[in-house]
Amino acid sequence: MAIYLGNLSIDQFEQRLKIQFAPEDKDALRQMRQEDVSVDLAPGKMHIFDIPFTVMCADKATLDGVLAILYKFDTNKFPTLQLGIQ
């Protein structure tokens, strides 16, 4: 059983990545983010964990949406970031 800590806000996610999302991308990510980590992710939702630094998505469509936003940046400059589907 894996343990994940911290459910980062989109602002905190930007700070960790040292980037700034376009307003429409930031809004899209906010719509995808699920606040309550004590329950399974709802379809179309995600969590951004601090430790380990991970974006956990409910489904492939959500993962694809997150990747489409992240790929607008030079991801080679990001700290180690894991992405997955719950």
C-alpha cells in the first residue's frame, strides 16, 4: 500500500514546477482537482500529491488532459514528477 502526502493546490503545483499556467489551463486544472483525498477519485478528477510528487488521475482522459497542459512547457526542467491513474 502506497502512502501519499499533501494535496497541492494548483498554485502550489505551479510553484513546485517553477512555471505559470495560462489562465484557461489553470482553470481547467482547478476543475479537475479533487479536494477530498479520503475518497476515491471521481471521474475527471485528480490529486496532486507533494510526497512523492505525483499527479494521480481518475482515468486516462483526465491524465491526457493534464499531459496536454504540461507538455506546453519544457518538462525536462521539471523536478521528478510521477503521473498515474488510480
